[in-house]
Amino acid sequence: MKKIPQMEPWFDEKERTAMAEYLKGDAWLTEFKKTEEFAGMIAGFTGAKHCIIVNNGTISLTLALLTAGLQPGDEVIVPDLTMIASANCAKMIGAKPVFADIEKKTLCLDLEKAEEKLTPKTRALIYVSYNGRCGDINAVKNFCGKNNLFFLEDAAQSLGSCYGKTHLGRIGDIGSFSFSVPKVITTGQGGALITDNDKTAETLKRIKDFGRTRGGIDLHDFIGYNSKFTDLQAVIGIEQMKKLPSRIKRKKEICRLYIKLLSQIPEVELIPTNLDETLLWFIDIYVPDPDKLQVFLKEKGIGTRRDYPPIHSQKAYNLNEHYPVTEDYSSRGLWIPSSSKLTDDDIKYVCGCISEFYKNNKSGS
Ligand SMILES: Cc1ncc(COP(=O)(O)O)c(C=O)c1O
């Protein structure tokens, strides 16, 4: 039986050759010229003035909060539906993530709900462009400006997605990306921060390098950490970035075919999405019985992944709070195969199996 994974990293001869070439030369392995080149490619692709590469997309968020001067006890507004790192980055520096519900239209933070969470301690807002979508992000920017909040865009899932013509991650004070394995391009682990602000970029560069005054000398006038990347990963990242435009094109074709086929299955809810601006990270469906569908698809060789549980309900937080939209979508969400490697036949097979499940299982029970 053919196996179709929910997501997979993929490479070809280009990565293998580039790595062999790099290792033949004067390879210091740690971050240097290859990392600078990779950063330049991301800045160029997103249109940002600066890009700083770090070791992952959790540390990137943490460093962004530190750069903004957040202190222990400060409050940070975070959507309840996101990958847990969006909240944990606040915890890492002793700040408090304060959760707010999402809007149905985009599954991103609901600004009206966020407003209800403002207190005199609120210092920052993390807007997650969930699954590559975003809501009225200009309104979020105005809201942050009016309330004197640091606006951090967690665009970990959004490389390739825009708001109008502006790449996501560029509207906030800082935008953060991840290159972990399931992303559209990957370096195994990796993160990037983008900003147009020279001073912010300078602080980020220093804070990821032990707070060094400049490279190569051991003078430190503030506390920094080691969140450096490696040129080994950057060699892969450069080749992956070259593939990004064709992957985006293919992923959009995949989305369009999925939407056409899935729209014919009444039990499947899709979030209407403008695919001209949005690159969906994963194909997300909302169904009455995602666990049963997941088991059924597994038997057919199809990999899926359940949507994240609401963060407030995770044991790590265990808050007695209630966010109905998050709870509803999280309880019904299933990510189906979403790799840019999928063929049209794979997609037809996946949709055929989902259709078969509901034909045999009319009541969804
Ligand atoms: C929204 C979001 N934020 C942060 C992260 C953390 O990124 P990383 O796994 O690179 O630490 C992820 C990872 O998937 C994510 O989806």
C-alpha cells in the first residue's frame, strides 16, 4: 500500500552537492558566510531590511521579546489556538502569556477578545498567522500602537504568505519564522527574525551572540545568549530557498485541487481562503469526528495530524478558562497530507478516502 505522509522534508542532488562542496572548503561549520547568505535570501524574499538567523523559531520569539525590553511579570497577549511555543516564549523570560480567543474567519487572534484582556501590565501582543492565514493585521498594528504594545508577528507557519502585497512578518515590529522539519522549507531546526528597524536588528544580532559588543572580542555590555545557527544548516537552507518559489506554486495548485474535491463532501468544513495572498502551511479540514477519520485514513496509508489542543487546556498551563471558538475548531481540526511533493493522484486518493469514510459513516458515529 502506498504511504502518503502528512508532511515530509525533501531534498535532492542540489543539497547533497552543496554540502559536499562546502565541506571540501575552509568549513568552520558554525554560522558565518553561508548563514549571512541565507539571511540575505530571506530578507530579499520577504522584502525586509534585516534578517537575523537563529537556532529555532521558539528562541527567535524569546529573543524578540527580550529585545523589546520585556520584564518578568509583564503580560503578553497570545491566541489560545497556536503551537505552544507562541506562549512558552513569554514564560521563558518570566512574562505571563494571557490567552484570547480566535476569530472564525481566519482562526487568528480576535482583536475584540484581545482588547478585553488588556491590563496595565500588558506589554506585548503576539499575532500568530495561523496556518499562513491572517485577519486584519493593520487593525492589529493600530491597536498595538494605540495601547503602546510591542507587536510580535509569529509567522512560523507563514513563509510565502502575504497581507495584500506585504509579506507576513513585516507588519509587526518584528516577524519570526521557523525552519523546523514540517515547514515549506527546512534546515532541520532554525529560525529567522525580520525587521526594518536598524537598532532592533543590531540588538538582536548582539543578544544572540552573548551580548558581544562586536564579533571576535569578548567585551559584553549587556546580557546575551548563544542562539547561533550553523553554516552547515545554512548550506541546506540556501538550496531550499532556491526551491521556495516552485514549492509555493505547487502548494497552491495542491490547495486548489483539494478545495475543489473536498467542497463536495458535506461533512467537511473548509476555511475560505484567498490563495492569491495565502500559502496554506497545512491543508486543514474541520469535521465532526476527526479521531475516527484519522484512524480510517491511517488504515489507508494516509498520514494526518490533529490540530493543536487549546493552550489553556494543556496540562502545562491547565487554566480554568474558556475560549469557545478555539475549543470548537481545535476539537474538529485535522491536517491532511500537505507536502509540496504530493501528486494530483495522491490528492484524489486522499479525498476519495475521506468521501468513502462519510459514505460508510453517514451519521459520523
Ligand atoms: C506558530 C509557531 N510558533 C512557533 C513555533 C516554534 O518553532 P520551532 O519549532 O522552530 O522552535 C512553531 C513551530 O511549528 C509554530 O508553528
